[in-house]
Amino acid sequence: MTEGPGFDRHMLEALICPESHGTLEYDPDRQELVSKTANLAYPIRDGIPVMLVSEARTLDDPA
């Protein structure tokens, strides 16, 4: 799967990490937006990125 349902990869140009204000990378396998600077991964649910630090997982967390 290269893209989540309804997720527009062009949104990456407009979205930034709310923690670090850095760029995000799309991980299609895990359906996440990854901020390597903040060491966080934000979930994409039903095609919508959840850009809340409280909902993000740390990259060290395999969940």
C-alpha cells in the first residue's frame, strides 16, 4: 500500500512537526508521518494525519 485511504501525500508540503517544527516523512507501511528531529511518529487514521504530540509514538517504541 503506497498511500492511506484518502491521504494526500502533497499535504506533506504543508505539514510540519508540531514539536520540532521540522519536516515530516511519510511511512506508508506504518501509516505514519515521521519526524526524525523530534523522534516522533504521528499516526494517519482514516486518511487523516493526527498531528497531536500526545497521540504520537516515539520512534524507539515498536507499537
